[in-house]
Amino acid sequence: MFGPNRTVAAFGRSATYDEALPDLEAALAWARDEANGAPVVVLGSSYSAALVFVLAAAHPGEVAAVVAFSPGEYLATPHEVASAA
């Protein structure tokens, strides 16, 4: 479960906000597998709060709830978070 950050290794630098979405996709896949049918709730704070709205919108029916603390429009596409919410 723990180890080197594969995103940083692949890019050779820290990821942008938008480039972090695949990490959340992987976390959602892991949570679905581990949940054994239980509801999956996604949580984010600051820029990851913006991303969990996008994640949930991309996976309707897979995310039971979104907990977003202090989301903002940090992503490259204007109003992407508001549109996803």
C-alpha cells in the first residue's frame, strides 16, 4: 500500500492539480475492491476537495457521498468543480 509516489516518478516532478486525478481514480478503484459492496465515500481538502467532485461526477453510482472541505476552482478548466458538483 505504501511506497514511492508513482505520479512523481512518472512525471519527474510534482503533479499539477489536474494531473493528480489518476491517483484519486486508483484510490477509488482500491476502495471499491476493499469495500465488499459497502458504500464508498470520497473525501478531499483544498485542491483534492475540488478533485473529489470531478471524481464523483465521472463515477456516478460508485461514490455514495462526497465530503469536501474548502474546495476551490483550482483546476485548469474554468468552473469544472461547479459543473461537477
